[in-house]
Amino acid sequence: MREQRLEPVPSLGSLYSRALAATARTTMRRGPVADRLPDVAYVASGLRADPARLSAYQDLLGEPGTDELPAGYIHVLAFPLAMALMVRPDFPLPVLGMVHTANRVEQHRPVRLGEELSARAEARSPRAHRKGTLVDLAVTVEAGGDTVWEGVSTYLARGTRLPGAAEEAPASSAGEAGPGGDVVAVWSLGADTGRRYAEVSGDRNPIHVSRLGARAFGFPRPIAHGMYTASRALAQLARFRGDAFTWEVEFAKPVLLPGRVALSIDPAGDGVRYAGHHPTSGRLHLSGTVVPRT
């Protein structure tokens, strides 16, 4: 796989404008789509956290106001590289409307404000799903030549079949089992939650910030960003995660805004299982684990 350097790293705003064109292109394309993902990885260096933006992120997500970058914020810094891959003309799946189904992060050590970071992103592992095609966007972040953070975000392109995809992925059981553990918090998420997270993350996907945009993709009103709910859960699990940890999340039913989410935790060994669910119906929105690394 060849590497291509992005200088400067494009803004998410400009990338979403390109995503509109890319989605129209893949939706209107006639004949077979490309049977493979782009054979290129995007790399960038000189990434730094902006102090004001970091502070706003910490305030919104409930993270302590320290110079340590939350794992979800590192995802925010590097996400434009992954997004740039998805809006390439040779990316065979429609970008807008893709569903974020899961995330896995391995943080090797704390990352501090002021550190200069480099990142590498690639798309990989296309596989069939009963509703379309799953694909992974893998990002590695380095500081001082050492890998400090690795993340894999899994997306579902609904209704699109990729000829070169692997065999059908097994159906997820997310949402079928009720939540366990003790409820430690209940979030009341206002109608502006998507817009507020977009301000600190740059992620202005229409399904999160616009009623019309949400309806265009089958939602009655905007839905919360998956990384908002997952990162907010992580912020409340700080005592379990340590300096180095593995953080996993699987997304089930989206959180319609406004809405309420109850966070349950169930300690397991040195780590914890957690779930976000509707406080009345018990409908599952997300679940995952946080396990300290040794």
C-alpha cells in the first residue's frame, strides 16, 4: 500500500462538501462499482491540539480540564485523514448515510497538550453484511516516533454491495439483550447536542445537525454522534482505564435528539463493561468495555 501525504490536512467542513458530491456520484453510478478499496494510506504530521478547542471538548464531554488529551479527542484530531479517504473518487461506497457501528481504541500512553503528533489512515477489511457492506477505517497516531494511539472505526454502507467484499459478517446481537450492571448516570440530551458536538469536533454530518438531513437518511430527527455518546461514557469511566487501555464500543439503536440515555456499568476484573440505554424502555444504544493495558 502506497502512502500519500496530506499537507495541509483538509478541514472536515470541506470534506463534507466533497462527501455530498461523492455520495451523489456513487448513488448515481451505473454498472458495477469498484471491487476494492483505494490502495493508499494518508499520512500527516504536525498535528497539535488547540487549547481552546480542547477545553471546549472537555467541558462538553465531562472530561477533567487537564492537559491530557482524551482518547476521543485524539480520534477528533485524526478523523479528517479517514474522512479524506472516504471522499476519494475511487472509494466505492457512499459516504453520507454510512452508519458508524463500532469503534476500538488502543491507547498506549497518555498524550499531552503541546505534543506534536503524526497520523496514518487507511481503509481496509471490506466484508459483506446482511444490510450492505462493512468497512474499517484504521488510524495510527505517533508522537516522538512511538505509537501512542490506534483506532479502528467500523462503518456500514447500507444497501450497497461491494463485489470484492469478504463473506457475510455474522449478525450482531447488540440491542437484543437488556442492559446489566448499575446505573451511574442519566443524560438528558437536548435537541442541540449534535450541533454542540459538531462545534468541538468539526463533524457536521447532516444526520446529526439537521432535521432535513436526518430525514433524508431515514431518521425522523437528528441523532447523536456515536463518538459523542461513547466518549461521554469513557469520561465517566476514568477510574477504570489507567494510563494505557483498550476501549471498545458497539453502537446499537441511534439516540434520537432530544433524548435520554442511562449509563450502566458492570466491573469485570481490572476493567469494566458499560452500556447506554433508554432509561424507561431499556432499548440499547451502545455497549462496550474498557480494559487497562499492562
